[in-house]
Amino acid sequence: MEEKLCPRDAEQDLTVEGQGGKGEGRAGEEARISQGEPQAVKAEGSPGQAEGEVLAEEGTGVEGQEELALLKQALEEERAEKEEYLRLLQRTRADFENYRRRIDRERRDFINRANERLFLELLPVLDNMERALQVEGEPSAAAIIEGVELIYRQFLEILKREGVTPIEAQGKPFNPEVHEAVLQVEDAAAEAGTVVEEVQRGYMLHDRVLRPSMVKVAKG
């Protein structure tokens, strides 16, 4: 015989089955999570993060402009410094040229003044020679010699004041620094290498040879 269920009992059975199904669904989901199965996660960026990225991009652009401005400023400073160095070089070159011209002019003026002073000292010698030539009548030989000696001593005194002195040669050992041998001669009374005759007198200008003495030297 078939057992008949009342509607209330059937409803209770369905309720139990539904609850069992829900339990099985939740348990299955927990099992899948524990086994590491991937789940779909919806990731959405926050508004604050997006705004930060925009600000970072804007900051990078500002920094680039500032760096470019600094580079331009450094370039302008380098160009100005180069132009200043060029002007300084040109000014220094012009100053040096002016200095060189001034030194040359002063040197010429010094030489001219030195020559002027020397000529002024030589003029009295010329005056004495003119007086000797203007003597009336026939001067004696002694008077002529005396006049020449006077002019000679006067001229030597002028040279001495200018630092010009005669070189001693007669009877001195030959010295190639101040003597110039023009001839070697036999001389029994003189030692070999001794100056036996002065052909032309030499002179010193202070400590420098102005003109060497031309001499004859005894043979060895």
C-alpha cells in the first residue's frame, strides 16, 4: 500500500532539502578556497592614487623646466665670462703695445741725451783745435807739440769721465781677451808671449772691451 503524505509533511521535507543544499553550496565554496582555486577579485584604483600619479607627472614637468632654465642661465654666465676674458686680453695687449712704444721712445731719448752730453764735452776740444789753427805767424814746433798735448790730455779726460780707459799692453803678457796679435817677432830681450810693441792702442768701456789693442808679440 502506498503511504500518503500530507501537505505539511511534504513542505517540511522540501525545507530540509533546501537547507541541505545551501549547506552543501557553502561547504563546497569553502573547500574550493582552501584548495587555492583562483577567485575573481575586482580591483579598482582609488581616486587618491590616480591624483598622485597626475601630480607626479606635473612635478616632473616643472622640474624639467627649472633644470632647463638653470642650464640657460649657466650658458649665459659662461658666455659673459668668455666675453670678459676676451676684453681683458685685448686691453692687456693694447697696454703692452703702449708700454713697448713708451720704452722704445724712452730708450731713444736716453741715447739722444747721452750723445748730447758727450758732444757738449767734446766741443771744448774742438774749440782748442780751432784756436790752434787761428794762431798768426809761424808757430814753433814746440808750441805745436804743446798745443797737441793739451788737446790730447783734454780728450783723454773726457773719455775717462765717460768710463773709457786705455788698455795697457807694452811689456805685458799677451792676453787674447784684450790684445790682438798682428805679428810675432824675434826679440831676445823679451820673454816668449810678451807684447813688445803696441801698434794701435785699445780701450775699455767700464769692464767691457771697447776695442782690443793691436800688438806685436815675442816668439817663443
